[in-house]
Amino acid sequence: MNKWIRGTNATVLSIAVIGIFIILTIFLHSLKGFQVDLTKNKSFTLSEQTITTLKNLNQDIHIIAFTNSGDSNNAFVTRQVTDMVAEYKKQSGKITYDEYDMLKQPSMAKQYGVDQGGTLIFELGGKKQNVNFYELFNGQQDGSYTFTGEEKFTQAITSLTSTEKHTVYLLSGHQEYPLNALTILKSSLEGANYVVKDLNLYVAGKIPDDAQMLMLLGPQNDLNDKEAELIGAYLKDKGKIYMALGFNKDMATKWKNIDAIMKTYGIVDQHAIAIEPKQTSLYDPLTIIPEYGSHDITNKLSSNNLITMLSLAVSLNADQSAPDFTQSLLLKTTDKAYGETDINLLAQSKTKQDAADVKGPLNLGYAIANKDNKPKAVILGGSTFVLDEDIQNQGNKDFAMNSIGWLQEQKDQITIRPRQGDAYQQAMITPSQANTIFLVTIVFLPLLFLVIGGLIWWRRRRG
């Protein structure tokens, strides 16, 4: 009798568990679009920029993937692509997707002018944008690589839907950062429909008519008088400038022309390196994690807890008379910081706050608007955050792109962009190692559980 009751209880319990599971499955299925992203880097959570871009679509975007069934690496990337497309389709009914195998459907590849597998085509009307599979991954120094599909997808869609291009010129000739150290910034700008060009005023002798903004990033020398005259005339008209400065060995000697441009907007370079002694144990005192001021450029960064990091930044102040312009503080240090004015002590790592130093909090960046509240300049005391080695850290890229977008009056470019995906490490294994993995995972482990289960069943049956 007891045996029968135990058996009945077990049966009822099993039916109840199965019933609960079925009801829960039906309930979750009824929640259209509901998902919980448990991946480390939120691989299945689209960024604000992507969601906004998709919500604003008023025409169909056709995504076509040309794959190669004979390439095992192709299969892995194709899986990443189809997962990403699925997320995009959840946000917009304007996204359609087709996939063609180069080996099985060569006529379709010929129709689109594709000669190799691993190619994505984004199509809007008669316009097309090609993205190769290898562009969807960024290699890292440790040999790993990260999936950046969302960034490339959204850039391709933006390129197709945008009708206006903005031309920016990076000034050179003063030992600024070279373009090959700014490849991520340049790629991000081009993906946002900017045209990025180099400009050496000493050689060109004039500022091109299509220049909508000048960028001066990390100069190590002052502008000469003729260059300053050209830039001054350009800025008096409709020109805009983005200045990101930083440590210079000759900073104790004032830069007459660069200082004069800043003074036009009421900003003075205090020629002191920002030191933050007790901010964090993870970074040295020369690496600053500034606090944000309240501004369109920084508000979304602040609300999303994304920090900007500056190294070897110089302190600025808005204490010059500039009645035609308003200065909005973007970045500042804590009140424990100070500005080191003795470069020799700094070079010997013997810096210590004294009476000659600038007391904190230090101001590290300003946004400048004219009388009509139109953006005119962004002036920053730090510039290392735009370099390839630093721009992917936390909110550095968003801060750079947001401040450029604000200066160009592109509200849709003041946003939070896609994060990098999970890091993948390629494992090189021999055929014998592959066989061992197969035997252990596919044969041995299932067989082991089967044997253990059989023994338990046999013992209970005997008992």
C-alpha cells in the first residue's frame, strides 16, 4: 500500500512540475519581445543610438548575406550576423534579411557583384553599402577579437539614410596626433557620415571652402602667425573649432597664438598639469576621471554611468572677458586635485602640491556657444582619450563623438553608441585533440551518465 502511495505521489508531482513548466512556457511566449540579456557585455541589448536609428526608419532596409558553406569560420560569423539581424528586426519592421550561399547560388552573387563569401550588403532603394565579415571583428593585442557587428550595422544604415555629409579637417604641422593613431575616431566619424581630411595650413595656405570644422588634437607646437590669422578669419565667419590640448614639455612658455584663439572665447590655459592624488588606486595621479558638468554633450554619459578618462591634461579656466560667447563647463576634477606648474618636478616624479600650484577643483573642458546659442567651439585640456589605445575605454568614444556632434548641431549624434561585444580567443588544436574533445563530450560523458542512471535504477529495483 505504502509503495502504491509513494508511486502515486511521485506521478502527481511529476505531472504538476510538467504542468507548471508548460504554463510558464506559454506565459513567457505571450510576452512578445521579452528577453533577459545575461551576457557579460550585453551582446543582445542594442544601444540607444541603434534603437533611435531603427525607430526613425521610414524606408525598408534589405540586408543580404553572401556566405560560403565550405568555410567553417564563415559559419561562425553567419550565426553572429543572423542573431544581430534578429535583434534589429525586433526594433523595426523595416528590416528584411536574405542569405545566399556562394557555392549553391552563384547567380545571386553575380547579380550583386559579389565575388567572395563573407559579404553583407545593406540596400535602400538603389543605394548599397557593403560590409565584409572581417570588418565585424576588432583584433586585440592579447590575440582575442571582439564582435562589433552592431556598430557596423548601424553605421551602414546611417550611411544609407543620411543625406548630408559633414567635412572636418584635422590640422597638422604642429606635431599633432597623426591619423594612423586616430583610426578608430576616423572610422567612427566616417560611419556617422563625416568626411575626414588632413590640413597643413603652412602648405595649403588657406582653409578649404568645404571645411565645416577644424580639429586641433594634441599639438606639440604653437601655430605660426599666418596660420593663426587664417583660423581667426575662419572662426569670425561660420567656422567652428574642436581643440583638445594636453601636456607639452614647453608648456611653461605660453603659446601666443593658441592661447589667443582660446582667449577669443573667454578661455585661458593655466599651463598646469592636473594631478588627482586620491581618486582611485587603479590609476596613477596623472590619469583623471573627471566629473561631468550639466550639458547636452555629457548628460547621457552621466545618466548611463559612463566615465571619460584623461591623461596628462592641462587645467583651463573661463576667466577672460568674452561678451559674445557663453562657456559651459564639461569636465572638472575633484577639489582634492591640483595643477602642477613645475614641469621639472613632474618629469622627476617628485610632484607635490605647493603655493605655486593651481588649487582644485580644476576645469578641464568647455563647450562654447555664441549669442544665438549656436555651437562655436569645444576646448578641452586633455586629448589622449581620442587615441586608438584609449578611445574604447568606458565613455571616451561617446564623449568625443557627442562633443563633435553637438558642435555640428547633429542632435542624433549625441547618444550612447554600441559597446564592444564579448572577446573571443581563437584556439588552435590538432586533429588528435579535436578527436579527444569529440570522444569526451559526445561519447564518454553521455555514456557515463547512462551507466550511472542504469546502476541507480537497478539498485532501486532490487530494493
